[in-house]
Amino acid sequence: MHPAFSVILLTTLIGAAQGLFLALFTAQSYAAFKLLPQPDAHAFYGQGSLLALVLLVAGLGASFFHLGHPERAWRSAAMWRTSWLSREVIVLPAFMGVVFLYGLAHWLNWHPVLTTLPGELPVDPTAILGVAGTLFAFALFICTAMIYACLKFLSEWHSPLTVINYILLGGASGFTLAAAFASVTAPELVSFLAGWAAIITLLGWIGRSASLYRNARLKPKSSLQTAIGIKHPRIVQKTQGFMGGSFNTREFFHGQPVAVLRAVKWFFVLAVFPLPLLLLLSGMQGRTGLLVAAFAVQYAGLLAERWFFFAQANHPQNLYYQSIA
Amino acid sequence: MTQLALVIDLNVCVGCQACVTSCKEWNTAGSAGPMVDQNPYGADPTGTFFNRVQTFEVGEFPNTETVHFPKSCLHCEDPPCVPVCPTGASYKRKEDGIVLVDYDKCIGCKYCSWACPYGARELDEQQQVMKKCTLCVDRIYDTSMTEDDRKPSCVKACPTSARLFGDIHDPQSAVSIAIRESGGYPLMPEWGTHPANHYLPRRKTRIKIHEDELERADNPLKVDRQLPRPAMNEPTLDDVTTW
Ligand code: SF4
Ligand code: SF4
């Protein structure tokens, strides 16, 4: 497939935002159970939500560049019963709304005790919004990943690993960002967040390696024989029916030599996993520079990872577009 | 239920591209139009077509066959392109099974084209909406045309009658009979899309001739046996060579 920059930005930016929100609320939950010190809520949760929101808006903005008719985008909420894309279009703004309210409640220090859980645990609006946001964050990961995973013709994507990796990679970049952000606003949480970021990055490494391993061994289900229905071992296309390009030759081919594909793969495998891990572990004590570098490197790696994700997917329609002459 | 479809006979298609041009001509002026080309006279012309004719070579020289292969939306009975569309712009008509795009609803997200294994959908670069074969829906029901003209443009144009059009759910229709009796098959059956369009395979016409059919056993002119019997590879003008 041809990797569209708008979609690469959308999925990586909102993934990081979802991970960041999950990190914020994880810290809040730990603090509620007194497993972590209480940070400055206004600065850490309030501004942290703002940061997540900025990423979400940027991602949403990028996604509009993918559409031929962005002014009609509202129509895409219609088919949520059948279309994962439609579901994403609904869940994304809903998640943005919850992140906004969550941040606002923290920003305004709005903590009326609504009820108490057994063990004298006070429940305030931020706790309820946090749980809702967590559910939406996971729902959004699932919607985004299922857009790709549900397409059975694209066997590189048609796997539960796609969903797992979207969750893990978004989570890893979000927790890394949270650690960098906490080094400025809530230093007492840095080692906790950096630790989790490292763990999720490690899990992501396993998940992505598994999908790389799987995809390298895929056998395409379709062949030229099934595509035109002629049972002969040797079929060559002599012409695809036109000499200039067409939508089919632009949208479904990445157009890069194998060497580029391989280089991108090695770059992302290094930049998403071991490098951020090293930086996270050495920045654990709250060295902002290292943690920011960890996020920057990991995010750059994720851009490459997403590019590769698209480029690697081989659409069966390509069988019909092999030869120009 | 009706399922309109094309049945394309690969045994007679000569790859003349007449269906390609007449499809483009009808549809650029019809309800699916315009289908504007970019850079039509330049070095790298491109544009939207509903129908493409491709050519494949089967076999190894010298035992090769050239197969011309017309390709358009197959109006799948279980179209994977429809449920993924977020706006509902892509739909399959209940009454005749034609898969269509509502150009006023389409947002040009291209997702449906990813979900079609056949590459049958093309985004119109000028209008930025998804387009594909409509089976000439603005033609086949047009009562201002004569009955004979109410067929897709490509079917009308084909000089060798390689394209049949009809209801594949009606067992008596010409298309159903062709599929049944000439080995019609769907493309990429492995994906369970159940394409409505079918293709008829290449066939070799072989006649088995038995030896006793080569000469007339009861030819009355031969009974006198006055002349020598001609060899098998000589002309057999009965009056001259009677034996
Ligand atoms: S051929 Fe492609 S576009 Fe046409 S109905 Fe089937 S899946 Fe949809
Ligand atoms: S490009 Fe148009 S028809 Fe295709 S999925 Fe998007 S909105 Fe639907």
C-alpha cells in the first residue's frame, strides 16, 4: 500500500495522546491508593491533559488531509454498525471530550467527593472521567487498529497482532511522553512513569517482532491464476490496459526499492525499542533532556514504523497491475 | 431476487478496447460523469475508467496463448467494499444487486478501494469521489431507448459479442445458461466475495472425425470402379476420380 502521510500522523499522534492519558490516569489511580505521592494536580494532570488534547487535535487535523471531501466528514459517523472507520470517527471526538473535561476538572481543582469506596477511598469527578477516558482510549485503539485488521485481503494486517501492537506502541510512546512531561511538572512520578514506559516498550518490541516474523512468512492466498481464473503455472501480464498511471498504480504501491524498505525497517526497530529503552533507563532519575530525547527518538521511529506498516501490506489488486507496455 | 451481471467470454474477446472507450464515453456524459482525465495529451496521462482491458500471456514460447481480460467492478453478491464505507455512500441495491456509490455522500476516504480485492474502484482525481462501474444503471432502465439498447454500453460496443448481460439469478437467462453450460467462473473465489460477474474460459474447438466419415461409403458414382482410387491427400472430385 502507499503510505499516506496524513494517516501516519493521525495514528501516531492520537496513539501517543491515548497513551499519555492512560499514563496520567494510571498515576492518579496509584496516588489515590497512596502508592505514589500526590503530584501537583493542576500542573501534571491539567496541563498533561492539555498536551494530550493538542496531540489529538493535531492528529484529527492531519486526518482531514486524507479525505477528498473534508467538508463532508461529518457524514462518516453514519455507518457505525458495520464500519470500523465510522466507529473511530465517533470514538475519537468522544475521547477528546472526556480528556478535555478530565483536564478541566483538574485544572479548576474541582474535587467534590461524590461517594466513597470501601477503604475510605474518595471518588471525585476526575476519577469517574478518568475511568471513562480509559475505556474510550482503549476503544479508540481498537477502532483504529481494526480499520486495518478487519481487511482480510491484506493478510499482513489481518491479525490480532495489529490490534495488540497499536495498543502497545501507542501506550509506549504515551508513557514515554508522560515521563518526559513529569520530569518538568511532577518529578516525584518520573521513575514510576519511565519504568512503565520501559515495560510497555519492551512488550511492544515483542509484539512488533512477532508481527514482523509472521509477515515475513505469509503465503499470499491469491495468485495470477486465481485473479484471472486460468490454471497454468506460467502467466505473465503483457499490459495492464493503460500506459500512464492510474489510481490503482498510485494508491496500492509504495514505489520504493526493497533497500529503502529494509532500511526503514531497521531504523524503526532500533528507534522505537532499544534506543528509547536506553534513554528511559538512563533518564529514570529525572533528567529531562534524556527523557525528551527518548520520546523524540521513539516518535520518529513510530513514524517509520507506520510507514513500513503500510508499505509492507501487499494488496491482491496489485496482481492486475504488473506491466505497463 | 435479481442480480444483474456481466458474463465475459475470454474465448472471444480480442482485446480491441471498444468496451473501454464506449464505457468512458457513455459514463462521462451520464450520471456518473464527468470522468475527466488529467494530462490527457502529456507524457503521463491518467484518468478514471470503469473498465480496463488487460492482456496476459499464458504458457511458454512457442506454446503461448494471448488472453485479453476485461476487468471492471464485479458487483459482488457479498461485497466487502460496502460495509466498510463510513458514510453509507457505497451501497448494494436490493432490487437488482448493482453496487453503486452515491457521489453526493462520498467523502473520498478511499477505504472502500482498500476493501476491494480486485482493484475495481478508482478515485476521480477531479471530483475526489470514488467511482466504479454502475452497470450503466442510467441506461438499462431508460424507457426512452429501444429494448435492445437498454444494455450496458460495453455490451453494445463489443464487436465479438464477448459480453453478455443479464440476471444470473434467473436460471433461464442467457447469462445463467452461459455460466452453466460454458464453465463460467468467478475471480478470486478464495475471498468469498461471490462476484456476480463471471468469465467464460478459453475453449478449443475440437472435432473428432472418424475414418469412415472421410469418404462417402454409399457414393453411387463410385460403384463402377473404372478409375483408380485416389490417395487420401489428392483432391476428391467425385466425377473425375470415381473408382
Ligand atoms: S468488485 Fe470490488 S468494488 Fe465491485 S462489488 Fe466487488 S468488492 Fe465491491
Ligand atoms: S471513498 Fe467514498 S464510497 Fe469509498 S468508503 Fe470512503 S466515503 Fe465510502
